[in-house]
Amino acid sequence: MIKINLLPYREKAKKENLSRQVTIIAGVFIIFILCLVWFYIYMLSQVKDLEGKLAESQQVLKVLNNKIGDMDKFKLKKAELELKLGVIGILEENRLLPVKTLDDLSMLVPQKNVWLVKVSQSGNRLTIDGIARDNIVAADFMKTIENFPAIQSVDLVSSKKEEISGITLQRFIFSCRMKKGF
């Protein structure tokens, strides 16, 4: 005999199964939404932390840039000071050189026959302007200067007769090239 169950147990099972599936889907959806909210809050806190670190790093960078600027100024001042000290050192080494050169030059001048009017130095050029008794004395003085160790060469720029107090004398101008280091 065939038994027929008129109770809708399959429909009831389907409804229960459907209800359980809806609950599971709703639960998973709620958990997914909660995970998204948690992830959003986490990312927001990470962004705020990074912005704070960025602001702090910018302040540190600004302070370091100021220090670098101070360091550059210090290096410029140091280089300038070293340059000045170098110039002072060179001047200190060479301060007695012109005096010694003039002293040696004065020893070369014949006592009563040659008078120096002007001696000037420009770089490695020495210009001697003077008066001699005659051409022969001026030529001898020129040869004497050529043998001076500090002089490399002597050139006669001009030589002309000049009358001073009724006496005819020879006015001369020598251009001397000095050796390096003098």
C-alpha cells in the first residue's frame, strides 16, 4: 500500500534550509562589512601615522637644511680665511725682499758718478730711473746691474743728455726683468 504523507516536510526542510542559508549569507555579509570597516579604520590610522611622520620629517629636514646652510657659510668663511692666511704668509715671506733688493742695488751704484732718481717694481719688472756723469758710466752701471743675481736681463729704455745746474749729465732709464723668487 502506498502511503502518502500530506505534511509538507520537504517544504519545511526547504524553508529551514533557505532560512539557514539566508542567515549564513547575512552573517558572512555582516562579517565582510565589519572587516571592511576595520580595514578602513586601520588604513585611516596608518595614513594619519604616515602624515605625522611626514610632518615630523619635514621639520627635521628644515632644521638640517638650516644646519647645512650654516655649514656652507662656515666652509665659505673658512676658505676665505685660509685664502687670507695664505696671502699673509706670502706677504710675510716676501716683506723683506724689496728692502734687501734695494739694499743690494744701492751697493751696486758707483759713489760719485751715478744717482738714482726713481726705482719702481711692477710684477717681475724693475724700472730704474737715474742720472750718470756720462754714457760710459751709465753703460758700466748697466753691466753691473746685469751681473746682479736677482736680475735676469736689463734693457735700456732711454738715455738722453740733461743739463742740471749748468752741468751736462746723462739721464737714463733701465727696464730690468727680475728672476722668479725675487
